[in-house]
Amino acid sequence: MELNDLKTMLQIKQDDTKRDKILNLIIKNTKQALSFKLGLKVDDNIPSELDFILLEVSVKRYNRLANEGMSSYSQEGQSITFSTNDFDEFANDIANWKDENSVKDNNSGAFLFI
């Protein structure tokens, strides 16, 4: 995913650069989080077929700026509820990709009895 894609989705003009620093940070953090969820190494690229997750989660994170840590927000009759995990709606897509690419979760522990 590129900065221009995120700007287009957020309806920010491409020549408007005043938010580029925060947008790039959102993209970077979202890539790191998705890489971790996919079981990829730090230097691995996000598979192109999952780029839509990067874009959608980046939009969510941008829209939640100044409301971090809140589960809901309301003002003057408008109410917004935030998901506790930005990736929840993509859990099936992530699991399917991991299955198709034989990536195993590392959350199963091992015990050594002495």
C-alpha cells in the first residue's frame, strides 16, 4: 500500500503534504502489526493480496486519531463505537492466508518437566 492510496481513501488531496508524516507512521505501524499477525519476518513484504487489509486498517487508525484508547465516543447526538482490535473483521482473511501458505501460529507453548 502506498501513501497515495491512503490519501485517496481519506479524500486528502495528493498535493496536501501536511499530514504525510502521521499517515506514513500509521502505514508503518499497520504493516508491522499485520506482519506479526501473518507470522512474517520483519523484512518480509506484506502479500499483495492482503494489501486491502493495510488500507482498511490504516483508515480506521487515522479516523480514530485523538480518540485512542476509547471504545466509544459521542457528542451532540453523534455516537461512534470503535472496535477493540482493528484487525478483527479480517481474522478470517488472515487465517485463510496462513492456512494456504502453511504458516503455523506460534502461540502453542511447550513445557519441559525436569
